[in-house]
Amino acid sequence: MEITDIHFRQLHETGRLRALVSVTFDRTFAVHDIKVIDGPDRLFLAMPSRRMPDGHYRDIVHPVGPLLREELEQKVLGEYQRSLHKGAD
């Protein structure tokens, strides 16, 4: 599965939520509302989720294995950093 497009719908300079992202795979499948979160140690991705009746959140979509998760995080956060630098120019 190849990541063919990364589109930032919102960018924030402050707060924990830094961006909302849409990612397209193989030019045929899009996942919207992936969040770039500023965590205590680093930036990370939070998958789209839904609040359950018991108050917990459950991912609607997520990578099944660590390899795709690592690739997705690496590419999205790399594009996020490039977007920030592009905006600073």
C-alpha cells in the first residue's frame, strides 16, 4: 500500500492539535481527519476515532501492523515539517 497524497486541511501553531490531515493510499482510498498531536515527548499521529457510550474513544481506521504505522507517521510528520518551513519562507 503506497501513500500517494498527503493534504493538510488545517495547520495550528499553538495547542496540542497541530494539524488535520487527509492521506490517500494507492490513489484510490482516502482517510480524513488524521490528527498531528504535540505530545509530551514528540509529535505523533492520532487516527480518526469515535467516542463510545462508555466514554472511551475507539479508532475508526488504523494501520494493522507497525510497518505501515511507522511509514505513515514518518511521511506525514515529514510533510508537516516541510509545510511549516515553507510557511516561514
